[in-house]
Amino acid sequence: MISRLLHFKILHRISQQRSIKFKNFHSSKHVHQPLDENPHRTISFLNHSMLTALRRNLSLEALHLFRKQLQWGFLGNIDQVTFAIVLKACCGDSKLGCQIHAFAISSGFICHVTVPNSLMNMYCKAGLFDRALAVFENLNNPDVVSWNTVLSGFKSSDDAFKFACWMNFTGVAFDAVTCTTVLSFCSDREGFVIGFQMHSRILKCGLDCEVFVGNALISMYSRCCRLVEARKVFDEMRSKDLVSWNAVLSGYAQEGNSGLEAILVFLEMLREGMKLDHVSCTGAISACGHEKELELGRQIHSLVVKIGYDTHVKVCNVLISTYSKCEEIEDAKLVFESITDRNVVSWTTMISISEEDAVSLFNEMRRDGVYPNDVTFVGLIHIISMKNLVEKGQTIHGVCVKTSFLSELNVSNSLITMYAKFESMMDSMKVFEELKYREIISWNSLISGYDQNGLWQEALQTFLLALMECQPNEFTFGSVLSSIASAEAISMRHGQRCHSHILKLGLNTYPTVSSALLDMYAKRGSIGESLGVFSETPLKNQVAWTAIISAHARHGNYEAVMNLFKEMDTEGTKPDSITFLVVLTACGRKGMIDTGYQLFNSMVKDHLIEPSPEHYSSMVDMLGRAGRLKEAEEFVGQMPGGAGLSVLQSLLGACRIHGNVDMAKRVAAALIEMEPMESGSYVLMSNLYAEKGEWEKVAKIRKGMKERGVRKEIGFSWADAGDADDDSMHLHGFSSDDKSHPKSMEIYRMAESLGLEMKFLEEESI
């Protein structure tokens, strides 16, 4: 009857379970042969035979030995240790575990605490934590192993911490296993506090002498980004093993900004004569990638080959990543091709660095039988977005739908961003609306998409909707402030409300937010607010300096621009191409040509920045404003790749100001050939001829515009006409002779009144 309860299926023949790598092992049938010859062997002999089978990874053989004892009816040869061994042999198989659980109850062995402890461990490994908890709750006298087993089975750190507190409250003395288990759950700010308290308890109880406890402390501090504390624990350890070295090495390598420290630890390991494993190799190679230490990475690669880890898939994956970070794509490909058992990480890493072959690699990956994960799709979609491969993007979207990867939020967010890059916000919105649940990242992707496509009012509307569902973060405000800064038709009050919300959430110290605020106030003409934000910015980075310089440049304050530019240099912040463009523009408006030339040359020679068409346009505008048209035209002729639209427009504008008709004709002809539907070139030439009194040519240009269907864009201005309590998003836009506003008559009367007052003040001053 008992044998019916335990109906074990032997999945393979015993000889097939033997490993060819272990030549010194006997045939597996020799394990139980003495038992077959003499079934009246002792309990210890059965337990020893089962343990021997487990050590050789022959779990089915251990179960077979147990089954034989039951078939022969020798229950006296079984004890609680036998149950512990056979439950371990179940390897998380809940069906077998439940049968043994039933037998433990019927045979009375459930009263031995070792058996329930083993049952709880089996259920935890099988993912049936509720059953493990039920076993624990039925224990009359659980020991520390019982508590530790349940503690290790929790998935949530909060639940684990509560259980540990209950354990402490009931008076159970923490041992080394308890401490290391609690430490394994410590990974965030709250976890760090508990981990720090646990460290104090470890020192108080004298458990710090245990090497594995010290290793757990190093790992905990590393996860919480407390590398100084992690290193202190490491240095104070009386004895260290390979895990200790790997823990501190991995901590430095994973932090991202401590690659040099990781490399130094690795070199120290070599000096100490430590035997390296794949974890040591991956940590050191990863650190070389972070620091872009290509030559050292190559040397470690050679060492990896020497010690036989060059075929280890995890080591190879990190090598691929490191070579790609050092822009050695061919070497990365060679490593990839050398891998015999490529996994999803290998393929995903290779896809993410192969812009030209990403899609073909993805197809090859699927043919190779490797199933992609969400990271694969995110990397692939990113490359498709950057390359603007619309059709392939739609195909991958279809694959995501077919394989149910749209349920992965990071994949859906990537698709929203992809369609935004394709300037297809309708498709972005469709993906967004199909989301079963939305995090702030999803909202950020949509808001950012609207902002990048110039749909600033839609960006603001989406932001206001997002506030109803979730709390915005620094990236949310970065995008919406950019929209408010760019849209003249959006009331400045929305920017001020965002500022208040930012202060309330404590996000004003984030560089992304402070720079966006500064830029928003600067673009909207609030120089005082810009200065206030700048002075309160704790970390004045390149973006912040450029924004405040740009704010003063817009207001025409040349002296402030140059003073801030010099101060930026004194503070050790290097200007970028945008900074130089702003300063060059300020020089042009002030007529400081010599200073402009010096800055342009410094940008190219000292800062090694390649001039963009906008930089050339700024220089041409500077020379044109000063009337040095011939010099400006020569400057245009020296441009690599030829003059662009903005440069020629600047030169044409200068020709109009200084009345140089001949040069204007040449420039206008080039502009009209380049952009035949752009009205600016026609209008400038028309105005130039009008100033010269050549009305026939003016009429000819206007006739040509009409025949070609070129329409002059109407100039608009905006005014915030709302009351203080008005929640209207938009300003009122108006053009010349516009009477669309319901209070237009009052507006015109006020404008007339202001005009008369200005005239009166002018006459008084004379």
C-alpha cells in the first residue's frame, strides 16, 4: 500500500545519468547493489547511499533507493534524515514532494522537526510558499532552521522584514543564516537601514568572524550603492575567500562610476594569488568597459583565454559589451562568433550594437532556436527608431503582438517612442491606449513624443491627464517644460504651476529639471526667474550654463553673456557647440567681429568642435550686420559641403540691409533653387527692390510667387488675455488688423491710448 502512495517514475536508465566527465565514479548501479544483495542494511547505510547519489547529481537514483526500501517493507531502515535526503532529491518537484509529505504524516515522522523543515524547503523551491507557510504554522516547536527556511521563501522584502521582526519578537536567536537571509533582501533605502541595523547585531553577536556573513554584508552594501562601507567590511575581514573578492569587485564594477577601483581590486586579487573564476573575469572585463580601458581589456581577455574561460558564455557576453563600449565592433563580432552555446543575452547584446544588421541578427536568433526576451525587443526597436526603418518597425510591432510581448511595459513604451520618432503620433497614441496599466514612464514617452514633434499643446494636455493617474518624475517635467518653453501660445502660468509642483515634490535639485526650468524662463523672457533658478541650482552643468547665457543673449545683454562665458570657463565647465552658437550670436548682434572670430577659431582648434551650419550662419550674419558682405560671401564659399539654407538666408538678409542687389540676386537664386516654396527669399528680394524703387521687379517677384503657389506666412503675436483665475491653456494669437478676439474693440482702443501716451512722453522729453 505504501508503495502505491509513492509511485516514482524513473525517467532515464541509470546508465544514462552517469557523467562522462567523472571517470573515477563507479557505475550508478553500484550505489544500490549492496542494498539489492542485502536489504537488511542499516539506516546509516541507506542514507549514505542516497547522499552519494545526490552528490553525483543522480537524484532519480536516490529516489529509487528510497522506493526500494518501501517496496521491501523495511520501514525500520528509514529515519528523519532519510526524509530530509529524499525531499532534497525531489529537486522542487511538488508532486513527488506532496506524496512524501503524505507518507511523513501517515508514518508519524512529521513530528520530527527535521522533516517539516525539509518539507518547507522543498515547497519554497517548488514555488509553493503558501504550503510551506502552512507546514510552519502547524509546528509546535519550530527551531531556528524552521524560521530561516520560511524567511528565505519570501518574495517581497517588506514581508521578509516583517517576518524577521516577528521572529525577533518571539525571542528566536538570530544565527548566521538568519542574518545573511535578511541581508539578501536589503537593496533600497529602507533596506539599507535594516541592513545597517543587522550589521550592528552581527557585530554584537560576534557573527562577523563567519566569512559568508562578511560576504553577505559586502553584497548588501554594494546593492545599496554604499561602496565605502562595503570596502570597509572587506578590509576588516580576518579571512577572505574567492566570494569575498568577487563581491567587492562586482560591487565596484556594477556601480558604473567605480570602474578604476574594480580594476585595482582585480589586480590585487592577482597579486594575492587568488584563483579566478568566471565571476572575477566578468567583473574585471565589465569595469574595463565602463572606463573604456581597451588595452587592459585585451590583456584580461588574454588571461581569460589562458585560464580557460574564453568559452564561458557569461564571460563572452561581457567581452562583447566591453568591446562595443570601446567602439571595437569587429572584435565584439569575433567574440560572438566564437561562442558555441549563445544564449539570449549573447544575441541581445549583439543586436544592440549592430545598427546595420540588427534585424537580420534578430531573424537569425529566432532560426537558431533562441527565444527573445523583452530586452531584445527594446534594443531592436531602439535601433529601428534611430535608423527610421518604418516598415521594419511595423513588422516588429506585429511580432510583439503575436508573441504577447506587448504586455511587457518596457516594450510598449519603446514602441510609443519609436512611432514618435517616425512622426506618427496617432500610432503612438494607439499603443498607449492599448496598455492594460500605465506607469509614469509610459506617460513620459507620450509627452516626450508630442514635444519632439512640435505638438506642444498636446504635450501639455497629456501632462495634465498624467497628473490624475500617477506622480510625475524629473523626466516628465523635463519634457513638459520644454513644450511650454517652445510654445508661444501656451500661457506662462502653466510653467509657473509646474515650478510650484516641482518644489513640492523636491525635484528642483535634479539637473534635468533645473536646466529645463531655466531654459523655459529664459525662452519666455523671464530673465529674473532664470537667474533665480540658476543661483539655486546645486550642480551647474553644461546645460545650465548654456541656458543662462542664452537667456542673457536673447535680452541683448552682451556684457552679461561674455562675463558668464568666462565664469563658466573658470568653473571648469567645458562649453559645447550650443554654448558657442549662443555666444557667437551675441557677438554678431553687438558687432564684436574680432571677438567672434576668436571664439570661432577657439571652438575649432582648442575645443575640437566641428562647426555646424548654424555656426557658419551666425558668422555670416555677424559679418553681414557689419556690412562686410564680400568677406561674408568668401566665408560661405569656404564651408565644407556647401552653404545650407540658414547660411544663405543670413547672407540675403544682410544684402537687403546694406542694399547689395547684385549679391542678393546670386544668393536668392541659390535659395529659390534649394527651397522653391520657401517664401522668405522672395519677400526679402521684393523688399530690397521696393527700397530701391524698382516696382516692376517687385511686381514680377509677386507674380512669380503667385504662379508657383508660394504663400507668405502671416506673422503672429500672442497675448495672455485671461484673468488671474482663468485656467485657459492658450494665449490669444493675433496678426496685423486681426479682429477675431471678442474684445477686439477694447483692445484697439487700449492700443490707441498707449500709442498716444507714448507720443506724449516722447514730445515731453524733447
